[in-house]
Amino acid sequence: MLALPLTAAVLLHATPWQMGLQTAMELAPFVLLSLPAGVWPDRVRKLPVYVVGEGLIALVLASVPLAWWVP
């Protein structure tokens, strides 16, 4: 929440409009997905949801060294 706006302002010389758009895009997933994502696990079995979530986290973390390795 701090590094991306700071980088945009200092290194990329973003305009105030661009900074506002960036802030809105950072907050949009929380605003749009938090209520449905909170209700959905209450209606289904929780263990498969947790397993899939942890698997997705593992894939995202595994993509970091893969992105470093691929030129």
C-alpha cells in the first residue's frame, strides 16, 4: 500500500489524476469482492475452499522465482 504509490510519485512522476486512479484501482477489489467472498465460504464446505486458496498462494509464490529465471 505504500511502495507502489511512492514509486509512481517519485520515480514515474505521476500526475494527481493518475495517483487517484491508482488508489481507486488498489481499493476496487476490496470494495467489490469482499462481501461476496465473505458470504461464499459460509455456504459451502470450508476445507476445499482453504485447500484451493493455499494452492493458489503456492502458485503465486512459485511464479516469483520462475519470473526471475525466464528472461
